[in-house]
Amino acid sequence: MTADRYRRSEDVAFRQVGDECLLVPIRKSPKAEMAVFSLNGVGAFVWEALGEPRSLEELGAKVSAAFEVTPADAKRDVEAFVSRLLAKGLAQVEA
């Protein structure tokens, strides 16, 4: 999983409503649930970074630089978050 590059799904809209950042699936894909997903600030930051294909290492480095977290912790947390996005059909591996 670590050598792959990931990007956000084109079938998901991102909206910021007040202080909340929301992901809304706009088309039904086999994995996507028809639900609204709320992101915290770090999740929204990673989502924005996934606008371009990025590796877990790149994402972890961006999170570590932007937030007060060690590179190792950032990479671990990013990997878990991207795994959840993939499982829900909200992100995909770049071909």
C-alpha cells in the first residue's frame, strides 16, 4: 500500500458548512455508502491534498509540516485515514 499513489474519488463532493467539512457521495459506486461524512481539520487537509495523486509518504510529510505531529505519527494516521476513504469508495488508487 505504501508505494501506491492515491487521489480523491471524482464521485464525491466536498463542502464546508460553517466549521464542518463534509464529504457527500454524488454517485452510487459499488463501495460508496449514501451518507454524508464529516471530517476534522486534519481530514479536510488530507482530502484537499488528495486533489493530486500522492503517496502516503507525501501525505504524511504534508501533515507533519502543517500540524504539530511527528512524521512517523503523521504517516501512520494518514495511512489509516486513506484506508477508510478507500473502503468507503471516497478515494482510489491512481492508475
